[in-house]
Amino acid sequence: MNNDSGIRSLFSTLIGSKKEQSTPAVNEQPVQCLRYGVDFFTECNEPFFFMRETFLECNSACASLFGAKTDYMQGRSLVEFSPPNQPDGTPSSMKAAAIINSALEGKKQSFFWRFTKLDGTLFDAEMTISLMKNSEGSVLFGSMRDITEKLRSDQQLSAAKERLSVTLKSISEGVITTDLYGQTELINPAALDIIGMELKHLVGRHITEVLVLKPDFAPLLVTDPAGEAMRIGRPFFSPYSALVTNSKNEHRPVRYGAAPMLDRNGRIVGAVVALRDVSETERMEKALLNTQRLESLGVLAGGIAHDFNNLLAGLFGYVEMGQRHLQAGRLDKADNCLTNALSVFDKARSLTQQLLTFSKGGEPVKKVFSIKTLLNTSIPFASSGGILRIESFISPNLPDIEADEGQIGQIIDNIIINAKQAMPNGGILKVSATNVKNGKPPSIKADSCILLEFEDNGPGIPKEILGKLFDPFFTTKPTGSGLGLSTVFSIVRKHGGLIEAGNGPSGGAVFKVWLPATSSAPLLNKTVESTGHSKFNGRALLMDDDPLIRETLSDALSNAGIDCIAVEDSDSAISAYVKALETDEKFCFVILDLSIPGGLGGKETLKKLLAIDRNINAVATSGYAEDPILAKPLLYGFKAALPKPSTNAEIASMASMFCTPSDRESR
């Protein structure tokens, strides 16, 4: 190459000192490119070259990009190593001329260029060309860098991002991605719909500002799912739903999870959060839960009708026998018949209460009661109309529990129904109830608990479905909804208990239910027997829309020595109470029916009466066993509760709370 030493002296100015640059030599030998004993132009791994219209000289790193040797490059132009057109469609010859002319005018050129190697393959380069001058004249000094792989990676990344964007837009689950610091980077339309905000207000903000989670029924709520996934270094999915608060302060239930994002070296670079709106799912679950309760009632309907008809037959039989004895003057025998009729009445009322409470769902309305009594009434109820034989072993010293009596009864009913369906040709179900202090599950915080065990001699539970047994909608029955045992699981959990399922030594299914015990006393535990009196002094006010209830309840109170004023609506009750205060004939207590069709019920009436007399003794009564006021009357301003129907003993027990005993003997 001509003027070799002059060109190299130009290169030496790139690496020399300012003093060397100020006095360049013209005819120095290539040794001038030496610095620290190294020929930088020749040995440098960066591709360098000198050119004007053609290459004057290049180093080995530059020539190797083309698959050539350095002497082959000399005297050849950029166009000779280029395809006819560049990627933007411009002819290579035209574009090269423009770039070189601008560079020779002293304008530094930085650009991308597509080259052709000697073997015909293409590669892309990032190039820089600058004008240099010395006493020999002007020359262009340039460098280039092969960016083929980088462009290919960028294109692949861009294509992957495009595919990801299309995918995320098309899926129904909400997706939010964050960087290593929890700042949001990408939010798909489904997530925007859940959050209820525009994208421009969300990108770049911290995930906890974008996704505001509040507990639904979630004792272990994770408010920063992205941070949690990066902290533990693995994916996680919350077993509980949460409520997302949107820009309108509306709440939508979601299930959510997150996973860390890793680079090619396995380092965490961010997280992806997935959201699923479960509003519709929860609505379906509630609808199917109602269906399941109806299905369960359908299973029992035949047996219940059979048992109820037997009770009615006995009731009518005793009443008719009593009438005949009265007509014949046999008063003792008539009295025995009526006593027997009342015992049948108690059984019928228990059956009715079980039907009412069985159909109830929702959050538990807790009260203190005897689970021993509940077992004694629920077991015959659930086994009605079937050929399943139940052997019960109930400890005589079971403590009380504080729970929703209807829902605990539903646990017993559903497990027994499950056993009946597992053994359609009959079998034996052993039911036991014991008090457990030592060895209770750690999750139960009470000092002791009650263990209910149900063991049948049926085919047992296959191992492959044990883990799915309590899953909603999972069923092995063609006509089942799959909600019976999941309902049981939900009730037990809401009561702070634990349930397990497995197979016993004989191969049959075994269900174990632990429920916390309580030392609290029931709210109403006074009885007539404990007071020793059945007659009282006092006045009572009764509000009930049903004339039959007004007549029978007034008679029962009158029989207990209490003067009763019975009215049918709220206005009459308030008027009677005010009049009693004015005449100094105050009522000892008032009984208010909670449901008055077309008028104010007991709860609303009590509010008005409390405004008149803050010390009023009010008793709530209702035929709806699931009314929460009956379970916790004190929370609503009442002093006690009286279910419908009630026996004379229950009415007298209630009256003993507010009236003074009478010296008159019982008739």
C-alpha cells in the first residue's frame, strides 16, 4: 500500500501523547505504531482500516470479518463487499458515495452497513469513519463491529415481545410484569379491566400501588405477590381469594399468584403476577351450593315424609284417645294421652327445626350449645329413610361448643349422606364423639376440642382421589354436584376446626372432625325446674301478626300467672307500652315477633320502644330458626329469645328471667 509509513504515522497519533501528536514524522517506519512494545494497528482485536474511495490498509481483525487477508482488501471499495442494495432499499453504490463524500468533508459518519463475505454470506456491521490529516494529506480512518448476532437477537426478542403482547392481549387472565424493584412494566387488558385504570397511569409505579389487595376470606393475604415470588425464588399461588380495589373504590374478588422471571443465567430480573376474576365463579358456587342443599334434602325427603307421617299419626291418635277418655270421664287416662301427645310434639318440632337449619348457609351465627344433644337429634334425622345402620358412641361428659348449630348439623348430615350413597345396599356407620385435651391438632387454639369420628364399612376412598375429596365440584357420582364435602370443609374451617379423611383398618372410609370446645355457658340456661316455680306475678306485652300464636301464647302466659296484652302490629304495641307507663302498670317484658308482613318487625319496633324506655325487657321470637337475632339477642338489644313453637315449660323459663315468683301453688 502506498505511503504506508505516512498512514501508520497517522494511526500513531491516535495512541501517542500530545507532544507526539504535535510533531508527526512523515517518513518513519512502521515501528512508530509500537507503544509499550506492541504494534497496536496490527495486533488490535478491533477491526480498523484506512481508506479514501477504496481501502488503503486494514488490520487482520478487519480482514477476517470478510474471510480475506489484509492484502486482498487493499484497493477495493465498500461496494465490492456489499449486496446491490442496503436493508433500507438504497443502492449500495449510491449510499457509499454519499457517506464517503460527507466524511471527506470532515463530517464524522456513524452508520450501519450490510456486507457480503467472500463466501457469499451476509453480515451486518456498525461503522464509524472520521477524517484525519497530516503532511501527507487527508485519509479516512474507520472502525467496524460485526452486529449480525446482536441484530438477530434483537429481532428475535422483538418478535418474541410481539408474540407475548398478542398472547397477553388474548388471554382472559390478568397479567402484570415487574422489574427487579417491583416497578410495573407490562399490564395486559384483562388486568386493566380488573384494576379499572388506564395503562398510562400504571406503568412505572410499584406493584402495591397498582394492585391494591384486601382480604376477602384470606387469613394469609400476600399484599405484594411480585415481591413474595422474588423473595422465595419460586412460583406461588394464593390458596385464598382477595378483593382488588379499583379506581371507583369497587371491590372485585380475584385469585392470584406470581412467579419470578429469570434471565439466561438464572438470575432473577423481575416477576410476573397472574390475576383471575372469580366474581362469576363465586356466584356459580353460591348457586350450586343452594342446589346441593336441595339435592341433600331430596335424598332425605322420602325418609322425612315417612317419619313425619308416623309422628302425625301418633299425635292424632293420642288426641283422639284423650277425647274419648274425657267423654267417658276417665280423666287420668286422658291426661296420659295428652302427655304422650306433647312428647310426640317435641319430636315433630325437633324434626322441623332440623329441616330449617339444614337449608341455611353463609357465615356462622354462633351460640353456645350442647353438641351431644345435636348429635342425638341429627343422627336419626340424617339416617331417615335408608337401610344404613348407625352405631353411635357419644361420651357422656362432652363440653359445649360455640358454633352455628345449623351448620354443625349440616356437617353431620352431609357426612352421613355421603356414607349412605357410598353403601347403597346398606352397611354400618360408627359415629363417635369424644373430648380431646392432649394430642389435639396444633391449629386448634382452644384448651380442648371435640373429636367426631365417622367410620363406615363401605368400599373406602381410592388413594387417587383422597387429595381432591374436599375440592369444590369434584364428585365421583354421575348426578352429584361435588359440593357436599366441600361444604363440610368450609364450615369446619370457618369454625376454627380441622377435618381429615382416609381409610380405616377395615378398609372403609373414615372422617375425623375436630371442633374447638368452650367453657362458656349457654345464653339461656334457666329452666322452670331450676327456679322451683311455675307461677309468676307480672304483666307482658305480646306482638304477633298470627292470631293463633296470640291466642295460644297468651293462654300459656296466663296459665303461668302473667297478665298478657296481645297486639298484632308495631303501632299497637308502642301505643300499649306508652299507655302502661302512663298508668303505672308497666310490663315486666315484651315479646316481639321479628317478622310482621307489611309492617315493622320486632327489631325495628324495639328501636322505637328503646327511645321510650331504655330499660325495657324485650324478648325476640320467630319461626325462622336461622335468624341471627335468635342466636345472639343481646347484640340487637333484646334480653332473651323464644323460638316458635314453644312449650309451656320454655315459656315459663323465659318468664322467670323477668317476673317475681308467685306464692300461689300450681294448679
